Amino acid sequence: MRSLGARAVLTVAVLAVLTSCACQVAPRNVRVSPGKVLVVGDSLVVEARSAIEKRVPGARVVARTGAAPCSLLADAVAAAGSADVVVLAFSGNDSFLAPCMSGSDHRIGGAYRDSYEAYAARIGTPKLRMALTPVWDNERASNSVSARDTAEAWATTRGVPVVDAATGLGGDRFISGGLRREGEPGSGSGAFVSLRAPDRVHLCVAPGYRRGFDGPACPSGSSAGVTRFAAGIARAARS
């Protein structure tokens, strides 16, 4: 028969093992925080600022209307020191709006790729996340296609997580007054949800909204396109 002392020692050992196992079981359905997030981008990020901040509490946004990646490199580097994750989201601006692109002769592929290399060198590849932006639906659509393709190819090659932030932004199915707009069936008979502004590039359809150089943001919750794009940015931050 085992002594009481031996039984006590065995009981304590078993409890220690069970406690250790219990501590190692990961809780279910817990969203992992991405830490401190910096989002860098152009006018699509400017107008989505409020929605992004709502989806990613504490996120810092560095964005400017008409920006290309080279436009914001210095500002991004300065802000990235305190960030754990840096999300890049550029939709295809060239030298027409971004002076640092002059001399690139509108070759977005090479210029954007070189800029992303500079971001990686100065911020660090492990911090970077790439958010693919919606393709423009106007005469400069090829710019945004090139920007998406370049961003995805570069990020994939460098092992940077890629998220399509344009998911759920629909297709060209709604024609109003001769102007093509993106939309999808909504609630009510014949109702549609507008996902693009009348210029077929931007996403904010709030009445009276006027984009500024650095803002203001589109009123949070007022535009389905902005809300969905912000959700894509949040997915990129968590990737």
C-alpha cells in the first residue's frame, strides 16, 4: 500500500500536468490583434479613414489624394517606427498627380516596384502588408490594373502577405443617367447599393462629399463601397 505522502506527491504531479495542458489550449473564436497599425495610401485611403479607424481601433493613417508610393515614403518611414504592421494601398496614380513619378514616363510597374523595395529597405519587410485596391472604371483604368498587378507580384516575391481589399465591391451592373456605376441588388424592389462615386474611381457616395488633399474622410457608414474597402484594409492588417 502506498503511503499518504506518496499519494499526495502523485496527486500534486497530476494536477500540475493538467494545469499545464489547460494553459496551452488556445481559446476559440478570439480575434488576434494586429498590434499598432499604420495604413499608407492615396485618395481611396483618405476617404476611408474614418471607416478604417473604426475597423482597426488605434490605426494611424498616412494618406494623400493623388499620392503614389514614392510620395509618402518619408512620412511612412517616420510613422512606421512605432507601428507593428504597415499596410500599403495604392491604386495607380502617376506623374499626373504625383510629382515624384515625373521621369517615370507613366511606367507604373517599374516605379511602384522600386518604391516598394524602398519601403522594405527602410521599414523592414516583416512589417509590410499589401492591400490590393479596386480597379478604376475610367479612361485611366490601365493604371490601376498595372498597380494591382505590380503590388501583388512584388509582395508575393518578397513574402509579404497580400489581401484583396476590393473584394465585395461588385461589377459594372448599374447604369444611371448614362453613367456607369458599380452596384449590387439591395433591399427593396429594384433597389441597388451604390459602391462607386460618379467618377467611377472613388468610393464615397455621401451627398455633398468633397475630397480634399489630405481629407476629410467620407462620413463613416455612409457609403457601402468605403465600408467594404475598409474591411479589406482591416483584413490586411490582421494577415
